[in-house]
Amino acid sequence: MCGIAGYVGPREESVKLVLDNLKRLEYRGYDSAGVAVARSGEVQVLKKQGKLGNLMDVLGELAHAKGAVIAHTRWATHGRPSDSNAHPHTDCKGKIALIHNGIIENYLELKERLAAEGHIFVSDTDTEVLVHLIESEYDRHGKMEDAVRSALGQVTGAYAICVISAYEPDTIYAAKTASPLILGLGEGENFLASDIPAIMRYTRRVLVLEDGDFAKITPDKVTLTSVEGKPIRRKEFAVTWDVHTAEKGGYPHFMLKEIHDQPQTIRDTMRGRVTEKGEVVFPDFGLSSADLLDFNRIFIVACGTAYHAGMVGKSFFEHLLRRPVEVQVASEFRYSDPLVDSKTLAIIISQSGETADTLAALREAKAKGATTLAIVNVVGSSIAREADEVLYTFAGPEICVASTKAYITQLVSLYLFGLYIAQKENRLSKDIVAAYVEDLLAIPDKMARVLANTKAVEKIAASLAHTSSCFFFLGRGLDYATAMEAALKMKEISYIHAEAYPAGELKHGPLALVEPGVTVVCLATQTALYDKMLSNVKEVKARDGIAVAVVKENDQGLDERSVDAVLTIPSTNHDVLMPILAIVPMQLLAYYIARDLNREIDQPRNLAKSVTVE
């Protein structure tokens, strides 16, 4: 969680620059925000509970300050949102300021020791302990660099930190373990941030820090070492994103923009991975056919939306490969003593590549001998670096906390990978693989047709926003996986209670809750299970529930005579690909209901984009 931004260089009004960068990271947390500027003899700090705008409103003369600047937007873990718990935190003398993303696990032990030395604490956070520890070490060593290194050697947990001081007003010290941190390289100036979009306006030259890295940053130089002081080198890479992809592009919310981005992100994810003959290729993939054949079990591990993508992947893989596939929530995988060994392929899915539970699951799988494959969106992220193989999803920056286009590209990546294995193992003929590929290539245009008809979804949303007290999403087979993602979207941004159930479970409990004012969305896109879904719809209507059907175009069984509303989507030649299209009207339904209820759509309450602590 939490967003970090920093700058050291000659620009005037560097505080405004850093806060402008921080605004692009507010999706990482928005409980409070703060900024600190290092000047000779003092460090000025200003922080405010609430969103970044609250801080901007009270900047005053600090807005024109010049110097080394660090700023932070917080998602609360230790200590409730408040001015005092906001970052940056300072030492007793007000000479050192620190911002932090992560958790210091041994903070209580350190706090007791420091309090006994006479340090005064003014917040409830674990982070404040670290800045006092640096102060204590500075008193001992007399050098900031030595003090920061020594302090970090005493903490356990996850951190990305930036430190400035009155002792060295033109220097920022930074380090990371488990939480993301990148450096932007300029000419006579340098930048820091939690994520690349924050610094794209000023530089495209980026260094991604890895666990254990320690950086000393001045306007003219970046020196990278380990925390212990050993010199290291990190490869600089050039960011190729267009800066406008990280902005709203004229849409009222990032979420709506990102929903409309989805046809292009599918094309981007497939580009270079399918041939004119309809074969699936991964040019940089290292696993051989023999390696793939050797796996007798596949685990798919993820959290939230990525977990729902994994459910679709499980069904597709088992259908094609005829071998057991298990999907597990990452936070449970690590503690379940999973049956993983050298003949296991563990597929790790994460949009950010920094999700703490998912990263821990990857490490657990590797420790047990599994081969790991990461499906991630962020180049250079922790999961991408640590996995044995990586498939990037090419969704581009996703700003809205509720994931949409990242989910779609995760689905596409899983479909491609399933076909790739089937090819390598000769389980499917070339013609059958080519037919799947052709079907996938047609989906962006079909999705564009769905997005061209948003008025139909908007109309249904308007009728439900103020009348439905609860939503159930029902589906059978792959429609159940879609139902789970649809329910999550509704909960995340509308704050209306929503649950997903396999439709066959309706009479095993949930039907007791169906009454007037309860909406049941019935997904019916799987031909083999269609008649069963018709029965479930009738059960809902018999209890006076509001029934909304999601069906293929030209459907003959469900219309507005049998349900309250119908959403139609184009069909695919293979029903197993329908989840890519079926989720789109569900994303739109959640969006328009949340909009009509005046919710905070891009930054829903209590949530943050990247869950980088357990």
C-alpha cells in the first residue's frame, strides 16, 4: 500500500512537482498525505488527514519551497488515519524525515528500547520507530548514510523508505525490501516513486530497485549498493508507455476509460504471440516441451480479481490438458502446506507484481521445488523478477483500484498459455489450435460492440441503483467464475452487498434471501448448461426477485417477458472463451450503479490498488 514520491534537483517549486507526481499514486492509498522538504538547518513537514487535495489546500508558502522533497499518500495499517499518523515522520530534533511503505514487524521491541533512551513518539505507527532509530544511529555514527544503513540492519519486515535530513539537504537515501520503489533518472535531477506513471512527465529512464538495494540520490548522481554497502548495478530501462495512457482520456473516471481500453489491451497482449498460421508462440519462454510434459500438477495462485481469472484458467487447462489444476487464494496457499514438488508448475497471477501474499506464495512454491510462472502487468516488479518464467499482460497502467483491463488480459494470457502447452504436448491438432486463435483474435471487435451499447446497461443500472438492496450473481461452469468477478466489482465500488453462487446451489440456502428488492443476475452463456440456468431464473421470478439475464445474441429462451432485464453479448465459437465478453456488461453495471449512487469509483473506501502487506 501507500504511495511514495521524491525529487532532488534544481527546479523551482519542487514541492509542487512532487505532489503532482504523488497525485498519480493516490490509487495506492488516500487516508492521509504529507510532504517534507530538506533545507540547510531544518526539515519542513506538512501533513493532513484525508486525500491529497486536503494537503494541497493548506500548502501556503511551502508550495514554493525548493530542495530535496519526499511525499507520501497513505493506506492505513498501523494507526488509524489522522494528521499525526500521516507520513513523513520526523525524529525528536526535527532534523530527519522519513516516508515508508510496508510494515516494520519488530517495531514494538525497537520502540521500547528507543523510549528507554528518551525518544518521544507522537504517532501510533510502526514507521515512526524507524526514523527515531535512524536518529539514534546518527548520534552514534555522525553520518546519515551510516545511520540509515545501521538502522535498516536492525529492522525486520517489509519496507520501501525515503529519508531526507537537514544534515545533507541535497540528498535522499532510499532502500527497499518487499515493497516497490523505482528511481527516475534525469539530467542534473533525479526522481523516486512507488510506480512508473508518477515520474513519466519528467523522465523515461528508470531503475527498478530490488530487495536489499540501498540508494544515495543527489541531483547529479545515484549510487546503488546493498544495505550492507556492497556495490551493485541495476540495468536502466526506457519506459515506452504514452503518458496519456495514465490519464483519463476524457472519461469521467479511470474505471470507465479502462473498461473501454479493453479491446486494445487484448490486441496488445496477443501481439507477437500468435502467428499467421494460428500458432501460439512465446519467444522468450524457456520451458521446453519435455519440461511441460514433466509437470503432473498445476497450481494457480492469486488474490481477488486475479484469483477469479485463475478459476477460468483452471477450467480451460483441465479441458485441454486433462491433468489436475488447483486454484488457491494466495493468502491460504502459504500456510496450507501445499502438495508442491519439482513436478509442479505454479502459475502466479498479479496485476502489480507486488501483492504481498502472492509474492510469499511464489517463494513458498519455489522453496518446495516448483517451477514458477508469473502472469503480471508490471515490468520489473518483484514477482516478475523472482519467477522462473514471466508472461506480461500488457494492460498498461491501471489506475482505478477496481481491476478491469488487467483481469481481461490475465484471461487472455491464460488462454494463450493453455493453447501453448496443448501445442507443445501435441494434444490438439494445428487446425484446432488455429480455430481457437481465430476466435480469440475476433474478440476485440466483439467487445467493441458491447461497449458501443453501454446505454442499455446504463438504463438497467438506473432502475436498480436505488431499488436493489442486495445482488446475487449466479452462473454454472465458467459463468460461475464470471459471477464471482461480477460480484466483486459490485461490492468494491457500489458498496452494495453482492454474492456469487454456482446456480445449482440456489436451493441450498441463497433462495431463502430472494424477495422483492433483491436482484439476481443470471449468467447464461454456456450452451451445455443453458437449460439448467433457465430453471434457476424461474425460481428467482417465482419469489418476486428482480431477474437480470446475461445471454448471447439471438438467445431464444430468455427475454423481457420472462425476466426483468436482458443484457446480450456476442457469442464466440468456443464457449470456454465467453468469460472474456461476459464480464464486460458486469463491469459496466457496477460502474453505472456506483455512479448513480455517487460513490468514489476510482478510489473506493478502505481499498488500495496494490496490497503490498499481509
